[in-house]
Amino acid sequence: MDERRRQPSFSPDTLAEILRRLPPVKRYWLAYSGGSDSHVLLHAAAQLQQRGPRVPFHAVHVDHGLQAASAAWARHCAAVCADLNLPLSTLRVNARGAPGDSPEAAARRARYQAMAELIEEGDCLLTAHHQDDQAETLLLQLLRGGGPHGLAAMPAAAPFASGLHARPLLNFSRAELQAYAQAQGLRWIDDPSNADTGFDRNFLRGAVMPLLRQRWPAAARVLTRGAAHQAEAARLLDALAGQDLAACRAAQAVCLSIPALLLLDEARQRNVLRFWLKSLGFNVPDSARLAHAQRDILHAGRDRLPLVKWDGAELRRYRDHLYALPPQAEVDVSTVLQWDLRAPLRLPDGAQLSARPARGAGVKAALCAQGVSVRFRRGGEHCQVSPDGPTRDLKKLLQERGVPPWQRARIPLVYVGERLAAVADQWRCAPFHASGDEGGICFEWRPPEHAA
């Protein structure tokens, strides 16, 4: 017998069984658009809630404001939830994307950003994505040249915000959910934009999938099974990447050892780089930029400073290390920030410099009464690190410390009057060293990712 035919048709009982397989949660949030699929999920959840005490369900409707009737749709959702005795939160968002942005992507991004703010630890967001949605997602990823992670399409459950995002309807077809809706006499909203084949997904749904089903009636189910195979392959690639990352990781989380990376073949290099970038929260570059990074960064000379940029991230090399960073803006070297030391000083790049009193350490507090300012490197700065030692060129000190060039420009220099007194929290310069019982001031520099 076909394995799919053994699965019970959709019902509140099958929904309850699927939810039981999820990790324990304290509350479910149901994404309710007012359309037929989300109405089916909402209705079945309401039937479960009526049976007695269990994890509570709470509906959430996102009003994108993109349709003239969106306010009426919000009222419809409120009326349905009131009839089903389910609480509803309505969120209004600006879903208009930037120029050149996909309207679908902009709306989806705005919708999930809004819902993420509701999700607390122990919460689970439920969305009504089904088997046909999964098949369409797989085809879209294929047409975009996606790899195993993209072809895995939508996971049945994954971390989201502070909780979980689950899709309990992925094994049910659109036709099965429609049958439930009709049997229950549900009334839903038909969004006219769903018929606009100018959108890629709508074109697949309205023109491509019906044609595929004519030849292969089980096309959606088979494509969904293919996505599951890709998800398994993606998990294996991630396991391999985790092992390679451990072997390539340098002392800093934002840094990998280039000699260790070069011991891997090119496919494993790409795999570990994608995994590493995702783990740091960066967008993964497209294949062309990743190949560019392999060719022009990993194989660059040790004294070169190559750079590859893409949306929201960049890769840089310094000596034998590969760095992943947010975009590094230029530093205005003419900046002079006056500082009274009483409160932390926010620097132009989002970093923070703070001061704390000390005894016999740091910069002499008495000298700071002359007035303190913070500046940035222009070149030619010097610091006598030891009272008995030679005056050293700051550039040489930074090179010896292994500070990458793009960080050197951002290191705050503390001046007392017109003299360099300290280089962030790295060095004090004579004659400003506090010693013995002298009152001193110690500085703490917190780069942007660690600033409060």
C-alpha cells in the first residue's frame, strides 16, 4: 500500500498527534492570514482547546496594509477568532520593500519580524504551510540554483526568535485541507494577489504544478519527499562542516586559520565557510563571491590584504587568518571627541570607551584634569610604553600585537591636552603612568559587538 494513503486525513486528532511530537512548549501562536489554509489550522486548534486544559493557542494576524481590503480582512479575522473563542493579536507592519526588493520577500520579512517580537522563550509559532507549498518552494530553489540547504525547502520545525517555529501541515495537500474546510463550513478570504502570476510562486502554483500533475499526479508528494532527502544531506554536510570548523578555528571566533583551510579540498572549503558564516549570523554569499574568496583571499600572499564584500558582510585576510566582519565603514580621522570620563563614551562605529578609577594603575588622574579627548590614528603617533623604555612608533606596536589594519583605524586614542596618554586599553604612554599610591584611571574599550 502507498505509504501516503495510510496517513489519516486531516483532523483535530491528527493535529494533536503532530503537536505531541514537538518539544514541550508553554504557548502556541497561530499565524492566521484569514486564508483557507490558516483557517483550517486555526479551526482544528480551536477544537483541541475546547476539549480541556492543554497548551493554550493564541492567534496572530499581520496586516501588511498592501491591499485596499486589508482592514476588512483584519476585522474578518477578529470575528472568526471571537466565534472560536481564541484570543487574537493584530499586528500592523510596513511591508513595502526597498527599490529592487522582491515584494514577496519584503512582505515575508516584515511579517516574520513582527511575529518574532511576540515569541517568548517556550513559545511556538505555528504556520499553515502544506505539502503543495513545500513542492513549490523546492522548485523555486531549484530554479535559483540552490544547494542542499535551499532544496531542503521548509523544515517541519526550527528555532525561531526565542522559541520554535513549526509547520504541522507539511504532510497534507492543499486539496485535503480544502476538503476539511468545506466539510466544516469554514468561510475564508481569497487574496486576489494570489492569482497574479507575475509572482514566481503564483506562476508555479497556477501554471506549472497543474501541468506536472497531469503527467505525475503525485508530483507534490514526491517533490516533498525529495526535499526531505535534501534536508538529510544538508544535516550531513553541517556535521562535516562542524568537524572542519573545529580544525580550522583560530583563537578568535571571527577568525579562521588559512593554512588549515587550505588542507581541505575546495568543496569542503566552501561547505565550512558557509557553515561558519551562518553560525556568525551573516548572510551566505552567492557561489560567485564564495569562489572569489577562495581564489583571491585563501591563495593571496601572506602580506596582501584582499577583501570580498556582499550584503551585510565581508571577508578579509590578515597574515594567515581569515576574518568575517560586518561592513567596515571608513573612519573620519579628523574626529575629536571631548570626554569628561564620568560616563562611557559612545564612539562613531558603535564601540564604547569607559573609564574607572584605580590606585597606582592606568593614567594619572591628576593629569586628566587638563582635559581628555578621544581621537583616531592619522599616522605618526608614538608612545613610550615603559617609563624607562624607548619611544615606539604606534604603527609598529600594533603590527607586533597582530592587530589587523582595519582595526587599527578604529582603536580610540586617549589624549590629555595635546599629548597621547593611552591607546584604548592596550597601552599607557609616559609620562602619564600612574604608580605607587597615585590615583589613576583605567580605560576599557568595548568593540561594537560587545558594547551595551
